Amino acid sequence: VLLEEESPLAPLPYPLPGTPEMLKRFGALPAGGMNMLRLLKKGSSVLIFPGGAREVFKRKNEAYTLQWPRTPELVRLAASVNATIVPFAAVGGDEFFSDPVLDTDDLLGLPFIGSWLQERTGKLPSLVKGDSFVPPIVVPRPEGPRRHYFLFLEPIDTTDLDPKDVRGCNEVYSQLRTAVEDGLTYLQDARESDPNEAAVPRVAVERVTGRQQPSFDFDSASRRMVKSSWVPRPEDEVCVLVADDMPPLCVESQKRWD
């Protein structure tokens, strides 16, 4: 959607940051199975959010619930090129704003406005049933946005997975979903011990000192995540490749695992 030259809601701007030029500079491509397959065949890494806009524009009281397709098409596609799937969980984004004043369903149900929104966004492509590219109306949280946390989990190798094996693909898809849900639960629990979670005082201190404030004690918090078999090592490093012409962004593990 954001790669289109014209906003889907024109003459209104689409209320998400970024422009087509900026996204293309970072190597973004229109979402779709063919583009994903082509990139994976080239050996590129692909960042996928299976829930699409349905998961971004959550309805009221849906924070940190996965809105993924019911069928494992993404797993089948990955298996067709023997790709490795790296699940990850992210907490903080669903609390950047307060709960929606009007969510997508509310807006689509409004007289006149709802039909106009549906007309402008109804034909946008998506792999998610019931997807809608109509953003909710939200307001800032009085105490500021919550801190963001990211957790990369144990990779899933699809080398021995036959994409035609429906049962096997469903099992891997279930494994993938469970890993992400466990990661979300773990991060929500662990952040409660973060002494610098509150946005306003943390940002003030960081501005004065010029240093990022630490988060929770990963070593002790990670013991509560009993369902995941991923065990961090002191030398572990999590890196995200932003663009081919830019260095990766890396975070080192600072605590020793007993």
C-alpha cells in the first residue's frame, strides 16, 4: 500500500509514516507470493508479517493477538526453496497509542463514510481473510508510548519439509505460531521488571547522558520462558539487515546464561 504513488484514501494522506521513495530506498517491494519466492531463490532475507493489515490495524481489545491466515501457505512457500524461518516476537507496538477510539469495524459501519472507505481500500491485495486497509482512529497514551522489545527465536529449518505434505506444513505452521505467542507472553512478562520502561523519564535521561538506558535482566527473565528451546549464549548477536548498502543493526547478549 505504501509503495503506491497515490494514497488509497486520496485526497486524504494514508496515516502511516514513510513515502514510496523512502521505502524503495530500503529495498521494499510490494507484498506478494511471487516477490517473496523470487527473493528467497536469490538467497535474500525476507521480513514477513503474516497477519498483514488485519494484524496492524487491530480491533479493540486485540493487543498482541495473532491474526494469521488459517492455511500454512507461507510455510509451503518457504519449504519450496528450503528456506530457514526465524520466528520473532515484538512487544510495545500495540501500545504506542491508546486503544482505538474507533476501530476499523466501527469506521466501516458508519453511514456514507464506511462505504467510501470500503470502495477505496476493498480491492487492495491481501493473503489474510477479512483484511482491511482502513486504519483506526487512535489517540496518544497520556503517559507516552510503551517501550519496544524484540526477541528472535529458534530458527526452523524447512530443508526436509515437502511443500506438498499438508500435514507436515500444518505442524510447522503451528510450531511457528506457538513460538511467536510464547515470545509475546515472555516479553510482556519480562518487561514488568524493566526499571526504565516508562517513556518520559527514560527519554529525558537518555537525552542528558547520550546513552541508551538498559532494559530488564535478560538472564533471570529468560528462565520464565520455559516453552522455547532457544538458549542465548554470551557471544550471541542478533542482527537485522536493513539494506544491501547499509551495515546490519546488531545487538549483543550482555548476560551470561547459567
